[in-house]
Amino acid sequence: MERQSERIKRIFLQFCFICFSVVTALAQSPEWISNRPTSDAHYIGIAPASKNNTSYRKIAKRNALDDLLSEIRVTVQSVSILNQMDKNGTFKEEFESIIKSTVADEIENLELVDTYEAEEQYWVYYRISKEEYANQKQRNRARAQKLALQFFEKAQNAEGEKNYVTAIDFYLQSLLAIKAYWGENIEVDYQGKSIFLSIESYTQLQRLLDQINLLPEVSNITFSSRTENKSLAIKVEDQDNNPVAKIPLQVAYLPQRDQVKNYFTQENGEANITISPSGISNFDQIEVMLNLKNFSKGNADDRFYRYLMQSLRCPTQKIDLIILDGFERVEGDLFPFNLDYLRIDYSNPDDYTFRNLRLIPIRATDGFRSRVGNMGYYISLQDAIDADKVAISEVNRSGRVNTLLVRNLSTDTLYLMAGEILIGGKQDRVVAEDMLIPPRTGETKLPVYCVEKGRWKYSKDGDKFTGYYGMANEHLRDIIDHHGGQQAVWEDISKTNKKDGISSSTQAYTAHANDRRFRQQEQEYVNFFQNVFASQDDVIGVIAVTGNTIEGADLFISNRLFLQEYRKLIYAYLDDAITYGSPVRMEKELIDDYVNQLLVPQNQKRFVDEKGQAFRRGNQVIHIAVY
């Protein structure tokens, strides 16, 4: 008992000693540790570091600088190059952190006010005059601004001499010279005009990149086996069709981006690329793009540089790769769209029938999928319009009834399908033929028909087409695909509107959208059909039946492309079923006869030419539409 009492007494004395030591230490430590000072004239940084680290003095100073910089606000103005590049706000927080880190390394005339060294910690107290800091920032900004303006002027001169490689490099250097001020607007005088330097450099660089076109000699390459090597010529031209020499290109196999290789164009603007499928486990395309990372190489590890590269639209082309593995293609056939590789699914008809419409699935076999690979990745016209990734306009202020101009602003190939209806311009139009438009290939002429006979004046959007209506019905698609002519299109629209009881002062096909009764019927069909194939990854097409008649059929190179285009194709089928159809009563034998003409090689070319059209990219069929 006596021993235990002695032990408790010792512990109590130790505790009192520790408390006394802490109180003494606190009493001896300077007030700026326990009561942080504030100042209108200075930025203040106070921080400790553990003395367990031999570099504790440097660490304490760095910690104090971080503390000081937390009082300094990084400016990000609403109209700045940072907001233009970083529309989703993903880089802003990192930008602020990097800028503060940079300031910590460059700050001058930092005043060490005091230090305090305790047994286990070392404290420092730094400050800098707010006026002195502002002057430093102004001097640094002026130096950066001067350098950036010099690079900008060199870029302008190089572009004027059509030395595009040098111009791109100088535009990038201009932007990187003022990277610490991307959140601000640096206004300068240039050739008698006031410009915001960073925004102007970025805008001019993007404009220049948009004017450079990559032009492959073919859109797809077919290999007889994986061991075969082929060469692809890529020509690089500016908007005036002048060759662009010595420009860096990067080639990668998609979708894994395997075997990235670099090339340069020769004096004639061409680069010869060797394509070898051997050793690559999974691929369906090669991607050729202007290699921006080859410019300003000294900045390759700079986070600003990498983010700048990511924000720019870069000239790109994708070329489909097809391996036949010993299959010898018959010239002029529609391979592999035949009954050896496709299956007509007559099972469970009730799952695909609603009122006047039945859709019969056309399913791809494993053989079909292995023959075509992973082809068919394109952005649809509807998605491009919704995402502002396409610009469509009249050819000029006067307009031309059967021609529009389209510009693909996306990084993917744009797929337009005959029958898609555009709203705007001087009158609504319908696309006259299937087209694939690679990214950044400038303005392309788009053949169209008018579907609004009674209007020839601009809408509220001027000469632009910003509205997407959907697909024309099968009757109108049939006339379009068979090039029936503008008058035949107007006559069919008049007939359809009259039959549906649609009144339109401008005789517009799109007036159906304003008829509540028709839209209600249409929505009931859509509700039934829109998701019937959503989880079926082998469907590449359908045959549409109403009454005792086959409305038509659409087949695509892949399930992905079918599902993408099916969203609008159902309107073509159901609109026809509502206007001209009746409950389905067609015998299977009649459908079999149609299928034998459509999908038996001996018959199909004549049948498709007579009843519809096959759209190809090179030798590869992408879409078959028959009526």
C-alpha cells in the first residue's frame, strides 16, 4: 500500500512538471504565435516546422510563405483566356494553386520579422508590404507582356508568310509567356488597335489550326490479313489549298491508342504513313492528327502547356481499317450485308408491333461483326446540332434552294442521313443524300430539298439552321433517295399535309409539330418503340411493315450506328404508318420474298439500286435504305 502511494505521488509530480513547462514555454513564446497580428499594409505569413527534420528552417520558411500567400487572392476575371479554355471549371482551382506556388518562388524583398525556437518546433514570421508586392507583380507582368507581344507579332508575320509551323510555335510561346496572367485581361496596343493579348493569341491560334486540313488519300484501308503492310498518303493543306510543309503529325491505332508514331510532311505537304496491323490486338481505325506537343518542346512538362494543348481543337482524321482474313470481296457486292452474315428475326412479333406498325429486327452474326470490326463511330447530325458542333447556313445572303453549307466543328466524323429535316434559314430543308464529313475540313456543300414551299425569307436565326426536326416519312424518303426532284417533294408534302389535316401558311412539312392530335398519336408510337432494341447489341437494322405493305428497311454497318440513328428513324416509320398505314396483316412468305431480294448477293445490287440506295465509304457499305 505504501509502495503504491509513492508511485502515485511520483506520477503527480511529473504531471505538474509537464504543465509547468508548457505554461512556461507559452509564457516565453512571442505574442505573434498565440495572437496572430493583422495589418492593412502587409501580407503576413507565420508557420512552424518540426525540428525533427534537419531542414526545418527551410521548411518553416516555405510554410510561412504558403500562409502568407493564402492572404493573396488570385484574380480570375469572367472574360479571360482561362475561362475561355476552361469552360467546365476543371483547371481553375489547380491554376490558382500553381500561380501561388510560382509567386512563392519569385517573391522579392520578403521581410523576416522574427523567429522563435522552442525545444521541438521552430517558428518564423515573414511579411511583405502590400504596396511592394503590387509593384513587383506589375514589373513581372510588364516583362511578361512585352515578351508575349513580341512573340505575337512574330506569329502574325510568320502566318502572313504562310510559315504555319513557325506561326503556331510563336502563338504558343506568346500564350505561355503570360501564363501567370491567364485569369486577367492584359490589354495592349497593337498596330494602332487595343487588343486583349492572351485572348487574341488564343483566338488567332485556334483560327489558324481550323484552317489546316488533313486530307487522306482514302477513307478506309482493307487488309487481306494481319501480316500485310500498307502505305497511306496524307496531304496537309491550308484553306487556299496550299501545301503545308514540315508540319508534325501523330498517328495512333484506335481505340487503345496503341503504337503512337510521329511523322512530318515533306515540302509538297505530304506524309507517307506505314500501317501495319501485325502485333496489335484490337483496333478498328487509325487516327492522324496534328501533333501540337511537338511545338515549344521545352515546355512539355509544364502543366500550363499540357492544359493549353488539351483545350485546342486540333486537325484530325480517322481512317477505318478492315481485315478480311482471307475473304475475297466480290466487286460491286454489298458484303457483308447478306444472309450468310445476317439473320431475320421473326420471333416474338408482338414485342415489335403497335397498331399500324411492325418492326422486324435484322440481327448481325459473329461473322458479320468480325468482318466489319468496330466501324461506324460517327457523330449524328442531331447530336452535333444539340451540342453546337456543326454550323449549317445558306450558301450566301441570297440563298440557293437546293444547296446549303455545312461545317463540322466536332473532333469526330459527322454523319448526315438523307431525309433529316433542318429548321431555319430562308426555308426549312431536308438532306438529299447520306454524307460523311470529317472534322475540320472547312465548308462542305450539302445537297438539300426545300420542305417549306411558301417561305423564302430569313427566320429569327438569320441564315443559320439551328433547329433539328427529325426524319421525313418513308414516302418522302423514297422520293428523295430516287432523286425525284424538288417539285415531287413539294407535291408529296402537300399530299401528306392534306391527308393528315395539317394546315400551314408556308406549306411546311414541319407543321405536323403544331398539330396536337397528330403529335399525340405519334407520341403513343414513340413510347412503345423507342426502347425496344435498347439492350440488344446484335441488331443492325429493321424491316418496317404496315398493313399488307413493307414501308422499307434500313441496315447499318454496326449496332452502335443503328441505335444512334434509330432514335429518329422510328419517326419515319411511324409517321408513314399513321398517315398511310393500317393494322399489320402481311404474310411471312411475302416478307421472305422481300428479304431474298434484299440480302441474297445475286439479287441485291439490282434490288437496292431500284428500290433505294447503298451509301458507301470507299468500298465499305455504311447504310442501306430501301422502300
